[in-house]
Amino acid sequence: MLLMLTFVNGCEQNGRRYMIFVGMRLEVYWPMDEEWYVGEVTGVEGGRAVVTYEDLEKETLNLSEQIYRVLDTPGFSR
């Protein structure tokens, strides 16, 4: 399943469009921690991405409201 989302708000690739898909790796910025955390998109629920972080914590995110960076994207940018 593919989900088209747009990078927003402080993202290093700001303004570029990517296909967000299950298996894609992301870094999500947590402003309260002032840290980037690596996770993988493990599902899509109602237009939102389910992200599983390296510590196995899961979070369902509307990525258009998050600051994030896509990792490992050769050939997928548009």
C-alpha cells in the first residue's frame, strides 16, 4: 500500500514529495526531547503512518504534522 505525503515544517527535504510506503525508514523529530529517532513505517491506518521505532515503540502519525526525514530513498523521490 502506498501513501503520498508531503514534507513539511523544518524537514531537510522541505517541499519535496515522496511516496511513503511500508518498510521505509524515517527519522522523526521529537521536540520535547530535542532529538531525532529512527523508525520504520510498518503500516498505514486511515491515511496515517504507523511508525515502529528502534526501541520497538509504535506510534501512529499524521506525517504532514511532523518534522521528519526519509532515510534510504534511492530512486523513490519525485
